[in-house]
Amino acid sequence: MTAPLTLTTGHHPDGRPLLTAHGEIDLTTIAEFGAALATAVGDGRPVVVDLTGVDYLDSGAINALFTHADHLHLIVNPLLMSAMTVSGLTTLVTIEQSTTQA
């Protein structure tokens, strides 16, 4: 069963827009995540996407992140680092591994 996805917006301590996700990003939640991501990068400013509370994402989520790679700074749950590396996102996006897990 998919963990419900919760998305919140705000500002990172350095002033950049912040999109925080909790839950799973998969086929049932990708439209919501993609729309929130597109809105967050709408003005072209760099956006921090905090995926610390996400313990699963599928290829649709990876594709959504690739679409906006030029504008993202990711904070990820350590469980997601292998997906970030294998997908190649680590070569396009600044990714920091969180010190806490979901």
C-alpha cells in the first residue's frame, strides 16, 4: 500500500523556495508531485526540494526531477541515494544526503 504523499511549501533558511515531500512518490502521486514541482520552479529561481520524508520514489518522480534539474537543490533520505546515483541526477543536481531518515 502506498504511503500518502504530503507536500508543503515554504522557504529554506537561505530564502530559496522550499518544497517538502513526505510519503511515497509513485504512479498514484506523481501528478501531484509534478505539479507542485512545476509551480515551485515557476519563476525560474533555484528551489530546494526536501525528500527526507520520502522512502520510495519511482521512475516518474526521477523524470520529474530531471525536467527541472537546472533549478533544483535536493535534500534526500539516505535510502534514495542509490536511485539518485544510478539515474545520473547526482551529476546534474546538487544533492545532499539528510542526516535523518523518514
